[in-house]
Amino acid sequence: MKKAFITGITGQDGSYLAELLLEKGYEVHGLIRRASTFNTERIDHLYKDFHDPQARIYLHYGDLSVSGQLTDLLYAVKPDEIYHLGAQSHVRVSFDMPEYTGDITGLGTLRLLEAIRKTAIKTKFYQASSSEMFGSAPPPQNEQTPFQPQSPYAAAKVFSYHIVKNYRDAYGIFACNGILFNHESPRRGETFVTRKVTRAATQIKAGLKDRLFLGNMEAKRDWGYAGDYVEAMWLMLQQDSPDDYVIATGETHAVKEFVIRVFEKLGLDFEKYVVIDPRYFRPTEVDVLLGDATKARQNLNWRPKVDFDHLIDMMIEADMELAEREKTLLDAGFTGSRACKR
């Protein structure tokens, strides 16, 4: 039985990846941060108590800022594959917390690579790089496009990208960069723009809300489905030699187009509810991201299965169900509607 170690296992990508690996017969280990409240709802359906003989997913407390702990964990688990998804991953927040973002998103990758080097374990390493690294570079963007990061988050990801290549060349570590363009799902965090839109629009439809505040609606992104993209992560580590790949749909859509489609599907006029708030604008904006995943199609035989319209339908369906549950509780006199969140 292969072992996989996932940082960021409780996030959107981590949960879909854990599902995929369990389906493929892996034993899955995940890194989680200690907090006063549990933040494991995305993987609760996968988890079994470790006393259960059928348990194949194990969670370990740790932090990407503590190098010694990471080394100890990797030495104890000895995973065949490591998927490094953990990060401070919100671009706008990285302007407010640049030092923390650099430490976790940038140096966290270095600490894991050093742990692999020091323990000398035989493993394959996947780094979650980001299309944000391309920044202001003209589209379409592929593996040869120069990086022009426009945020502390993107700059930290560029550092991680290059340190992965350095450790691959210097120490012979099987290490890959997956340069993933935006990928969404019903499990996306509610502060990310796509989920923020579907969440608010369904609440408006249910009569729970009357406004949606957004920033730059002219920004264009290449949006795919997270469940498709984690398959590409796995495929990279099944190759004979490590390499770096852009993962994208090859289509770009403006935030405004996403908003219009969501509201139209719900029978609503977005102009009656959407308010532009300058506080949500970034100090430096990324105008257009459009990925060219030709290399991944040719070398990994990977293609996205879920298109843009189907992705929107998935997210609306899940958030409409959530909004209706909240309304039911509210109508029953329960004011803590957040408690019904999945």
C-alpha cells in the first residue's frame, strides 16, 4: 500500500486529493494545524477513528513554520509521495500579511524539501505552484512564460517554484511544480470570489441577504474544477522523471461574466444586488490569466472533464441547498444559521 502525505489536507484541493488517493488504495497522512475549533468538515466523510482496522487516513498536528517537526513527521511516516498544498493562499490577504505569507507559502516549501534531504527518504514531491506567478505576463501563459508576480502571495510562490527546481537539480529529488490555474468547487472557501458569488446569490434567492460586495469585476481568469485538477497532481508523480506542468482549461472568463451567469441561473438581475467596494481591489491587479496546458495533455494525457457552465451549476446547487437549510432554521426561530453549514 502506497503512502501519501498531504499538507493542506483540510482545504478544497486537499479534500479532493485525499478522496482520489483513497480510491486508488493509498494510505493517506495529512498535516493539520492545531486550533480551538475543528476545521476538518471537508474531510469528515473520509475519516475513520485510527482504532478502526479499516482506517486509511491519519491526521498529524504540525505547522509549516516548524522545520524540525516536519522532519520528524516525514521520517516517521516515510511517504512514497508528498503533496504540498498548504499555504496562506488568499491573494488579497497576502498584501495585509506579507511576512506571514512569505514564511508559510514560500519558506514552508523549503522546510519540506530540507526535511526530505535530511531524512534521505525515497519520495516524490509535488509543489502546488500557481498561475498568479505569471501576474502581468501577457496571455496565454505556459511553462516558458516568464513570471511577473503582482502580489506577496505570487512572489512567495515564485520562490517555492524555483527552490523546487533547485533541489531537484542539486539533490536529485523527484520534485514537480504543478502550475495550476484557478480551480473551484462547492468546497471552495467563502472568501474566494467564485464561492463568494454563488454563496451570496443563493442567499439572496432564499431571502437571507440583499447585497453582494465585490471588487474588480473586469479581471479575467481561467477557471476549472478542483476535482479534475487533483488528478493532474497525481499524474505528475506517476511519471518516470519529474517535470513542471501548467494545468488549465484554455478558456478565460471575466468575474463579471461569472456573476451574470450565476444570477441569471437563479432568475435574478445582478445589477440590483451587486455593489462595488474599493476595499476589495488589490494594490496591483492581475488582469488576464489564460493557461496553455498543451504539455500536460501530451505528456500526462490529462484533460479537464467539467466545463465552466457545469462548474457553476455544481456550485449553485450546493449553495442553494445550504441557503435553504439556513432559511428553514431561521424560520424556526434559530438565529445561529451558520451552525448548519456543512
